[in-house]
Amino acid sequence: MARTLAITNRLEELALLLQFMSSNPCPCSEGIFSCPRIEPIFQFCINAYCKARKLDDAFLAFECMRKLIDGRPSVVVYNILINGCVKCGEHDRAIGVYDRMLKDRVKPDVFTFNILISSYCRNYMFELALELFREMKEKGCSPNVVSFNTLIKGFFRERKFEEGVKMVYEMIDLGCEISSVTFEILVDGLCKEGQASEACGLLIDFTRKGVLPRKFDSFGLVDMLCKKRMADRALEVLDELWRNGNIPSMISCTTLIEGLRKSGRREEAFGLMERMLKENIVPDIMTFNCLLHDLCNEGRTVDGNKLRLLASRKGLDVDEMTYDILVSGCIREGKRKEGEALVDEMLDKEFIPDLATYNRFIDGLSKTRSSAQ
């Protein structure tokens, strides 16, 4: 009944039910011990009140529960109350629950500390957050990745970048598994302060140490470097991560290809596209066609067609623009035989909309000298 009322948001009726439970103890409570189901029922209800931002009702339910159960409430119930206070923006009330928790000799766990550290940081009391972090370790509670991430973000908010970086190295020394979020906080914070080169150096160092998560996506850093016309540095970082097993995402690769193209590094862009395809990273058709256009403009239509064949084998659905670029390249380079083969493929794929387009291609190719002659 309690679960049904809580889930359906009938909280007034839920309060009546809890009052009834308090006035009419469960038959199994007639012995020495109280009913073991009382605390789980109240825990669910307290959580429902907190989610509905009805803190007063949550505290009333908590006090009612304390009278009915044997011993002290579990740390889970205290955590629910503390988190509810934090979510409602009542930081002081959350600290009051924590103080009462200690007074009741209920040992806080990592979730307790993480909730309060986050609340201190949100309320611009970073020094108190650090103090609680130290208290956490003194009480024998090992911080986890969430604890560190919260403090690293706090350091960056306070513009204490060196301390934030040191905390990442402290995580490594403690053997704490670092998440992708950790590095996203680090990279994003440094890049926003114009320290993209420092972020690159750190990522390379971390990947060489083998602590960079495989799922970390370097897109944010690559995008920032390309915007700053540092595509060569972005390529260096991407290559280092790739060689150490951190395969980049498609969007990271295509962003870098565009950055390389804009900076005139078309050969590196071509090499990156080949590497992508060989690793089964299929680009979007727009990026592919733009690079193909560059190759054909440089008189490398044959290389462009080889790239088209590789991309098709890897699953890229080439379109009429792809063929148009290649045929135009064949016309400019006098490659009549190759161009006619491409036109035949266009006919098979129904990429030629009308007779005029077909005649334009054939007339253009007929005026070229065959590369075989």
C-alpha cells in the first residue's frame, strides 16, 4: 500500500497510512524486536517525500520511523534525507542531518560525503568541501571517482588549475579508477582558460601511463584545437591516443579532417581518412565528398577513386555527388576510360537524372585524351 501510494503521488493518503502504522504496530512487533519491514517501508516513503520536495513530511516520517524501529536508522535513510535537503537547496538543513547522524553514531559512507562535498561546492564553500574531504579520509572512508571529480570541478571553478591537476595525479597514486568524466572536466576546464596545449600534454602523459579510459572521446579537445588553427597538434594527440588503444570517435576524426583541410594539410587529412576506413570508422558523406573534391582538384582522381572503393566496402553509401566529383576529375585529367566506367556505375545506380546530364559527362570525356593512349 505504501509503495502504491508513493508511486502514484498520493502523499496525503500516504501520511495517513504511516500514522496508522504508528498507532497500530504490526503483530510481529509484540515480541522483543520490532517488525523488520518497518524501516524499508519508511525508507521508501521518505524517498518519495524528498523527490516531491516535501521535506517537512520526510522529517516527520523519519521521526516516526525512529520510534518504531530497534536501534539506529541505517546510513541509507540518512543519505536520502541529506540528498533531499541538498536537492531542495537547503544546505544548512543537510548539514544538520549529518551532525545528527554522527551524534547517533551512524557511520557515514562515501555517498554521504559525496552528497555534502557537492553541496559545499555548489554553495561556493570550497574550503569546507576540502575540509570534509580530509575528514572523510580520516574516518577511514575511501573516496571514489565521484568524490575526486566533484573536487576537481570545484578547483577549476575556483581557478586553481594546478591543484585540480594534482588531484588527478593523486587519484592515480591511490589506484582510484579514473572515469571519462574526470578527463572531460580536466580538458574542458583547461581549454576554456586557453590552456589547450597543457591539456594535450596531460592527455598524452595519461595515455602513456595507461590510465586514460578507453571510452574517453577527445572530440572537445580536437574541436578546440582546430578552432585555434592548431590542427597539427590535434593530430599529434589523436595519433598518440590511437596508438595506445584509445580509438577515436567518428565525429572526432571528421572534425580533425575538416581542421586539417582548412589549414592546408590535405595529405594528412587524406591519411587520416584512410586510417579511419581501415579501422571501420565510417565518415559522414559530406566530409568524405569534401576531401574527395580536394584530391581531385590536386589531380589525384585515381587516389580519390581508390578511397571511394575502400569507403564503399566499409559501408559508406556514396551518392551522386561522389560520382560527379570523380567524373569531373577524370575529365580534367584526361582519364577517359576511368571516367566512362564511373558513368556506367552511375547509370546502374540511377544517379544520372536525365539525358542532358549523361551527355554532359560523355561529351566532356570524349574531348579528353585517354590516359592509355
